[in-house]
Amino acid sequence: MTVSATQPWKISTIRNCFNLSGVTQLGSKSFHHLHHRPSAAENNAAPWHGLLSGGPNAHPVDRVAALLPKGPPMQMYKDDQAAYSLNEIAINWNAPLVFLLASLNAG
């Protein structure tokens, strides 16, 4: 496996300006207030394990994200359940994560 194949994994888990893992329950600091109705409905202190968040967005569309002060695109983020344009859990992010992890695990 080449170093470039692991780069997306490093970016989503460690290398960002918030030092925040984009995968729930992974690392010492991960996001908690994702836009994921099943996690929110259960009223748990922590969200479901292993979900990948959308992350920073230079063009926020929800009311929470729209109130963020304008800054560099990678700083346009808030860990808030109502910020769906930043914290939404979607299959188009999670399916490639599963594919990448399966590839890394295969050696």
C-alpha cells in the first residue's frame, strides 16, 4: 500500500486545523454533535461509532453554519447537530471510508 492511499484516512482523522477526528469515537478528540437522527434520537452522551462527518464547508447553507464568521474554508466548521451542511452523515462519505479501510486491512 502506498503512502498516497492512506492520505485520505490521515486527513479525515488527524490532519485538520481543529485537530479533530472526522470519524466518531476515533482518536482522543472526535466530533460529537453530528447531524445523524438515529444518534440524536437515542439521547446518548456519544454518537454511534465509526461515522464519517462531512466536515468544513466554504459554502454553508444551514442557519447555524451561516452564522459562523467568514474565514478560510478549512475553518468553516462547528460541531453542532443543527449544522447539517457541516456535520451530516451521508453514504457518499461513509461508503468510501469503508472501501479505504477494507483496502488497508487487506494489506
